[in-house]
Amino acid sequence: MRPELLHLPLALFCAPLLPGIINRVKAFFAGRCGPSVFQPYRDLLKLLRKGAVFSRTATWVFRAGPLASLVCAAAALALLPLGGLPALVCFPGDIVLFAYVLALGRFCTVAAALDTGSAFEGMGASREVWFAALAEPALLLGLAAMARQGGELSLTGLYGSLEPAVLLAPGGPALLLVAAALLIITLAENSRIPFDDPDTHLELTMIHEVMVLDHSGPDFGLIQYAAALRLWLLGALAAGLLLPVRTGRPWLDLTAGLCGLCAVALFTGVVESVMARLRLTRVSQLLAAAAAFSVLALMLVRGAP
Amino acid sequence: MIWTLLGVPLASAAAAFAIRADGPRRGLLLAAALTHAALTAACWTIQPAPVFGGYLALDAAGRLFLSLLSALFLAASFYGAGYLRAAGRTKEEEDAAGFLFANAPEAVFTGCLLCFLGTMSLAVLSQHFGLLWVGIEATTLCSAPLIHFHRQRRSLEATWKYLLVCSVGIALALLGNFFLAVAARQHHDLLMTVPELVAQAGRLDKQWLKAAFLLFLVGYGTKMGLAPMHTWLPDAHSEAPSVVSALLSGALLNCAFLALLRVNAVLAAAGLADFSGELLVGFGLLSMAVAAAFIIGQGDFKRLLAYSSVEHMGILAFGAGLGAAAPAALLHAVNHSLTKGFLFLTAGNLLAASRTKSVGEIRGLLRALPRSGALWLVGFLAITGSPPFGTFVSELWILQGALARHRGVLAALYLAFLAAVFAAMASVVLKMSQGEPSDRLKEVPGDDADPWRFWPPALLAAAVLVLGLWVPPPLLDAVREAAAVLGMR
Amino acid sequence: MSFWLESLIILVVLCNLRVLGSSRLTACIQTVALQGALLGLLPVLAHLDALSARLLLQAAASTVLKAAVFPWLLNRALRQAGLQREVEPFVGFTASLAAGVLFLGAALWLAARLPHAGPEALSRLVPTALFTIFVGLFVIVSRRQAVTQVLGYLVFENGIYAFGMAFAEKQPLLVELGILLDVFMGVFVMGITLFHIHREFDHLDTDRLTALRDS
């Protein structure tokens, strides 16, 4: 069996493990024993068994939102290479499609949140869009820097040409900058500390969570699942850049890619344990710094020979 | 000999910091100034050998500026000794707003003054661009404590501005140094000394050389007080003690001018004289215009003199940029230094007598302070370039140079700015001199009779007058030779 | 070697961005110290194949000065001045960062226009040096406190030093040390002046130093 065909089902099946790992790390740092890493699966199954409640004022936009965002995440997954394996679909320029499919998913969530007409959800949506507007240039510019370095325009081509030697060659430090920017974006896009606290339930301070307050039952389950997929997507970008293991054996490479994802989850957990949430006004500065990293990398990489 | 020229001021500076008694320290100041002047005078007969691998040498231009520096410092040190004696008597003084303030310790003042002389000599003597930079930057640092001699807010503010603006400006000149090194990069055997670069100028990279000159112009131009980088100058000159103002204006600005001319020499040798000349002319005229604008209606007589320095630095840059008038520019540097030196020293006497720098509060100088008042009036005539003073001769010569180059418009602008400055200064100075003495001058403390503080400016004034009536041939030769050394023709 | 040189350059650039974006004075001072230390390493890394005692001495002198002495002087001035620990900018931090990115672009553009001279490995140093110079000037004009202006001067000086490292290996050692001594004395005298300003005015806000002006 060709391993790249395996990637999509693997991602769809394993993605909820990542939040599980993060929770486990946080519990470890807090001195608790914490839930099992499979707890997200149980939560999802429980939510899928429940019924849903819809507001009378909500329209089909609200009902379609969770499913649409899940579909977008899955579509982006099809473009994602992992551990040196090519993606299911790849063509020059798919980095732009990748970024915008992710953005489309967010748009659906935001539209659903606005559809409820609730003041809190509108506030959350506005904050989410504000951060996304800052994170998106950072992501695109970072990918552009990689594209300039590698001379490729598809994600598969970009990650396929990476090697450990590339990182240590001239131009490597610029790629490390991109990796730093991608890690910051991963935290921001997945609403993790220091941007947003996924555990808090105080509406005034929440960003992502407040947006999905009105979803319940299977819809909420879909949203949770889509969030796990997004973590997988962006984490794979950062991990693929930092751990470009190329052994030539697909299975080994895939395992290395999965280890990289676990490392990103561990990193996220550690960050969440040791850092506090930033003030809202400082969030934009951190994202601006990520964008600055990307711009710097774009300026510094040498064009492909 | 060159080591002695540098060593005498620096060693006496170290001694001045150590000596506790005031009297011997003042004596040391005078002795160091006299020794330095004697050594400088000896340089006119014995050509001193270059030292430190040719990095320190005395060429014709250096000799001219060194003599100027030395003469002015001699006058200033005699005046300063008198000034310190008077200032030492009262522990606290009263400023314009009625606040009491103390002065800095006299040892610090004397030590820094001598250091100032040493670093200025270093700047004049260096033939290496890096060393030149070190010297010029060191002058800033030595003179900053001098400006802050009166421990009060206004002088502190002036010191801060002086330090920051000049340090940043001169740092740009350091960047210019590096650009110059890049221009010479193709030839690894080149030393960064003036004669070597002038001799090998054809092999330098033109584009980097141009960029380097721009940085030097901004950097040393800041120190020289060319507009629009002159902003520190009026503040520092007006708040420093008058001795220091005289040295800043008469000697320090010249050092920066010489540094600029040395860079200019390299450009001229590389065939870029037009490029650098046009820039110098442009900045020169701009400085004159800015100075004229601020002199009109100026209410503080020391600031008036400071802006006049900006104006004269403009004239120097204008003359140097024209090429044909280069010897005239150097002669004007001599005249300006002597004139501005005695004007600032006289201003110090006025300030000591009236305790105000405000033009509006001083009337009837000629009656209240006959000797200083007369000097003030003479100084005004001399600094505005009226006959029969030396400045008239050199300014006329520069005008002649402009006309010889068929730069009629520039010459007209030059005349217009000179006329504006004359009119503006006349309205201020004549009002101050004539009429009944104002309240401030009613009870004069008698400083006017202090010979220590009258004769130095008076002798400088006499020198300017002599230079107007008769330029000694040796001086003329020296000026021409210096212009030739600096590659201006 | 090239990898480390490039990492060093990127770190220098990041230090600049941190100086622009940081609101804590002590953090700014640390960043400038770090930048000084990085630049002290620079000549050693740039001329790794031709190390000499002169180069090492120069690097050691500048590192000690920039990474230890200057921060100490500034921290002392800060301690004497009491509790003003926040940078007070005229231009906000996010706007400063944006300006910084613009400066970076300008520096790259300018460096590309300057006729190229020098080994390939050092070519990245020119835009970095120019960027550092721009940032230094920007900090001097856009920050309110006198301490921050000295900090800006140091950044500016670092930029010039970086430029000199890239090219001017021909300066005689004594001149080089003279330059360092001058910069040291400059910061020292500025430190003393800061002390006086604080004692006299009870603040270090340069925009309140307005007694001297021509109306």
C-alpha cells in the first residue's frame, strides 16, 4: 500500500490525540495525573450521541457552520505533506489554496457565530477575525520565504526538498525564523495560550470559545474535531520544517513526521503550562513579531539557484 | 616636537586635576598655553618631523590652524585666569530667573580646558582619517564639561544637546571613514592617511567616495555648525562661560572645518572637486541664510554671536567650495577666529557687568563701560566685514573668487545675506551701545578695569585691525601654501 | 562558518526589532548589550580563517565594553534616576515595529544599490549594518527619555561598528582602540550628564528640556 494514501485516514483518526497530549502535559506540569490521552475521543463520542438545540432566530448558516469548517479542514489536509511523503493532491501554487481553505473554514465559523445575533459571539468573532487578519500575512509570507528558498510553489515540493543539510547551510537561519513564525501562528490559529485560554469560560476574556457557545451536541463535536485537525495541519507545517528527516524509507519518514507532531503538541503543552495569557493589546504585537520574522526571512533567503 | 605639542596640554591637564590650590593651577594654565604657543611659533622656523608612522604630521594647513588655535588659546587662558579669579570669589551666582547656582570645581574646568587644547591639537595634527575622527570626537567630550561649568538648568540642557547632536553627527563621520576605506578597498596597500589617499585618489572607487563625502559633510558639518545641523551651536555657545564660547567658536569650529577640507582634498584629487564644491557652496549659502534669519530680532547677545558663527562657517564653506577663493576662505578662517574670539571675550565682560544676556536690558554701553563698550562696537564692525578690518579683506576676496568663476547669482546671494546680517546686527549692537545706561548697568562692579579681562580681547582686536590694513606676506604665503596642500585651486 | 555568521546577523536584526518593540527599559538595555556581544563575536567569525592576536584583542575589547561596561553604566544611571523603568515613546511600539520592517526594506534596497565591494560571506552585513544605523537614529528621535536616547546612540554605534567590521580591517590597532575609547568616554560623559539632569530636573524627559529656543 502506498503510504501517502494512508496519511489522510491517519490524520483524520489521530488528530484528536494532539489535544489529549497537550492536556496530559499540562496536567503533568500542574502535578495532577490528568485525563487519558484518549479523552478527546470519548468527549467526541459523547457529543455525537447528544441532541442539538438551535435558537429560533438562527438560520441555516448557523447549522452549516460546523460542518463547513470541518470540510475545509479536511480539504486542507489533502494538500498537506507529512514526513517527506507527498500530499494527496499537489500542484504549483497550492500553498495559497492551503492558506485560504483554512481561512474559509474560519469564515464559516465566524459567520455561524454572527448568525446567532448574540453580543458575546459577535465580540468573539470580531477578535478572532482580528487575530486571523494578523496571522494570515505571517503564514503566507513565511510560506513565501520557503518557496523562494526552495524554488517550489507547492507544499509537497517545498517540504520534499528540505533536508537537515539545508537548515545548516547558508539560508538555514532564515528557515529557522520561518519555523519560529509558524510555531507562533500555530498557537494563535488554534487559540492556545498565550493568545487565548482554551480552558477559560469567562465570556469577556474568551476568543474562540465564546464564538462557539451556542453550538451544542454533534455540532459542537464537529467543531472540536475540526479544531484538532487545524492543530494537526499547522503543527505539521512547523514540525516538517524543524524535523526534516529523510531516510528514504517512507514508513520511517512517516513515523518521524508523527513524532514531530507529537513534539509540537508537547511544546504547546509546555507553553500553556509556563506562560500566562497575554493582554489583548499585546497579542497583536506578538503576531506582528511573527509577521516580522516572516518578512525578515523572506528578505534574507537567497533565491533558488 | 609633535609629541611635545600634544603632550604639554595633556600632561598639564593631568596635573591640573591633581593640584589642589587654585593659584598654582591658574599659573599652570598660563604656562601650558605659553609653552604651546612658543612651540607652535617654533614650528614656523623648524619643520617638525612626522611621528607615529606619518599619522601625525604638521603640513602647511595644519600649521596655519594650529597657530590660530594656539594664539586664541593663549588669549583665552589669560582671560580665563582672570575669569576664574573673579568667579572663585563668589561661591554662588544668580541666573536670569533668580535661581542660585554653583560652578563646577575649578580643577575640572582647568583640566578639561587643557584637554580641549590637546585634543584640538590632535585633530589638527592628524594625517590619518581614523585618528582625525578620534581627535574630533575627543574634543566634543572634553568640551562638554566646560559648557556645563555653570551648574544650572540651561547650561545642562545645552550640554545634553551638544553631546547628543555632536556625538551622533560625528558617528556619521566615522561611517564616512569606513566608506572611504571601502573606496580604497581594491588596493590593499593603501594607508588611510591624507597624503597617501590624495596621491592615489585616481584609484579610489568614485561612487563610494561620493557617499563617504556626504557622510563626512553631515558629520563634520554638524561639528562645524553648518545649517541645518547647527542646532546645538547657539545653545552651547550661549550657555557656556564666555572663555569657552570663544574657544568653541574660534578654534573648535575651525578644527571641524579643517577635517572637512582634508576630505575635500581627497575628492579634489580624485577629480570630484565639482561634486564636493557644489555641496560645500550649497551648505554654505544655506547656513548664511539660516543665520541671517535668526540674527534678525535676536534678543540674546551671546546667541547673536553664535548665529554669527554659523554665518561665518557658511562663508568658509562657500569660499572653500568655490575653489578659486580657497586661500581667501583660509584667510577668513583666521580673521573670523580672531574676531569671534575677542567678541565672545568682550561679551563675557558685558555679561559679568550686567548679569544679563538679554539685549533689551542693556543700553548705554559706551557710557557705562567705556572700554568694553568700545570693544563691543569695534567687534560688531569687524565681524560684519566692514573696512578697515581683516574680515573685510577676506570677504571681498571670496566675493572676487565667486565673480571670477562667473557665479553671479551666488555672489548676489552672498552679498544679500551679508547685508542682512549687517543690518540686523547693527540694530541690536547700536541700541546696546548708545543712549543712557540702563538700570542693569547703573552700578557696575568695576570689572571693566580688570586688565586680565580687557587686554586679551583688545590685543585680538588690534590683530584683526592690522590684518585689515596690511596682510603680512608670510601669512599670505602660508595661506596660499595651505590651500595648495588642501588641493584647492 | 557561513551558517553561524548568518545566524549572528539574524540575531542582530532581531535585537533591533526587540529594541523597537520592547516597553521595558531594562529589557532594552539587555538587548543592546546582547547585540554588542554578538557584534563582538562578528569579526572573529568573519575572519575565522585568518585569526590574529590583534583581531582577538579588538573583539575582546569591544565585547567587554559593549556587553558589560555600557549596560552597567546605563543601569547605574537608571538606578540613580529612580523608578522610570518604562520606555516612553512618541511613536507606539507596534508602529515602531512597522517602521522597523520598513527600515529593513530600505536598508536592503540601499545596500543593493551601493556598488558591491567585499567578500560574498560579508555581503549580508551591509544591509544589517544600515538597518541597525536606521534603528538607532529612529530610537534617538522617537523616544522621550534621555536614557533611551543614549541607548539609541549605542545601537547606532553598533551599526557603524558592524559596517566597519565588514570592510575596514585595515585600521591600525591603536586607531581602532582610540575609537573604542572615544565611544566609551562618550557614554561615560553622557552617563554623568544624565545624573546631573536627573538631579537638576527630577526627570529624564528630553521633551521637557525646552528652555533654550529661538521663538
